[in-house]
Amino acid sequence: MSTRLLRLDHLLTSILTAVCGSDSTPEGLRMLLLRAVLLLLVLPIHGQESETEGPGVVVPLPKGACTGWMAGIPGHPGHNGTPGRDGRDGTSGEKGEKGDPGLVGPKGDTGETGVTGIEGPRGFPGIPGRKGEPGESAYVYRSAFSVGLESRVTVPNVPIRFTKIFYNQQNHYDVTTGKFHCNIPGLYYFSYHITVYLKDVKVSLYKRDKAMLFTYDQYQEKNVDQASGSVLLHLEMGDEVWLQVYGDGDSNGLYADNVNDSTFTGFLLYYDTV
């Protein structure tokens, strides 16, 4: 046993002797206990300097120690220390598996209309469409006549018979009656040019027994005069158009010879499609 241990044993023997019946004063006892405590704080424990005793072996009390010795009451727990500093952040863990798709949310409000983009390049021609249905016939409807007066003998209030034919290819003008017969419904143009000689002239153009146009020309003595008129008329199938002198026989001064003509003309402008 080292010198420090011998000193400790000696000090402990003295303390126990004082506790068990020494004549020392209480003041001396307190001093001895104080020294023992200070020495215990400075010296290493008994087990660390022993060469022959192994760890865990209880050192026997010195001879003569008091058999009634008891350990002191444990002291109060100390106060909690201040919290230590936060540790460093740990490394990121591995990426987890992809979760299940969430529920579809409600439809959002319609956004504002964007700015019109630049016109793109012209595309390739498309495939030709199907052939259309046949259209209406390209047939041209024709109806026309142009006739003249060969004799200056006319009867008032009856159709004037123009027997000099300039054009009547469709034969819609009847030479025997002096009337034009409508065979194609539509809009027609009619005109007449009368040479006036020897008497005044009063001429009217009729449609279905109704006068549509009147012309009056006063004869100038020893002079040849002219009278004319024209009109557009819509005709239905079967309508008739003609010229006649109205009034008494004193107003039938129509005239024609080899150098003067009195004519009556009419033709179809366009036919009714419905």
C-alpha cells in the first residue's frame, strides 16, 4: 500500500476513534472530518493504485473500527444543466415512392381570349369534292317578232294587221289576226313606229282587251310626220298583245309605201323561272 493510502487509513482510524468515544471536542471532530473530505477529493481511489488487489475487491475496514458505523444521508439532486446546442442536420433520406394520383379538382374559370396569332403558311390543296348534281338546262328561250304595214287602209277599233314580216321565226305573231301570242311567260319589250300622212293618228297598244299605251299625232298639211311608243309588259302564257286605231275613222292616218314604213316589234327579255 502506498504512502497516501497509509495516510488515509491513519486518518480514517482517527475519525472512527473520535466517533466511537474519543475525548476530543466536537470542534476537533469537525476539523478532522473536514480534512478527511478534502483528502479524499485530492487522492485517487484505492483501487487505482493497488498492484495486488483486482477490480471489484472491497478493502476491509481497519482494525478497531466501530461496528455500528452507518453511511450518511444522500444529498439533494443537483439542478438541471443548461440545454446543449442543437446538433447538425442529418443527411437527406432516400426519395420515397410516388404516391397515388389525387382527385380531379373542379373546372377553373374561363381565361381571357388570347391575342390572335400570325397567319400560318398556306396549306396543301384539299381532295376534290364529289361531282355535283346536274344543273338547269342551258336552253335559251326565244320569242321575238318585227313586222311592218304594207297597206295604209286601216279599220278603227280592231287590231291592225302588219303583214310585212321582218322577223317571226318562232311564229308567235299571227299575221292573220295581227296579234302576238305569248308562249313563254316572262317580261317583254314592245315598240311601234308609225308614219303619219293625210290624217291625224290615234294608236293604242292592247293587252288582253285592255289599252296599256296611247299615242296621238296631229297631221301637218303637206308633210309626213312620225309617231312612236314603247313599253315593258309582263305576260302570262296565252296573253295577246296588238295595236289598233281608237276613236272615229278620221284618226287613222297610218301610212306606208316603198320609202316609208310603219312597224310593230316585240321580244322576250327574260322568262319566268317559277
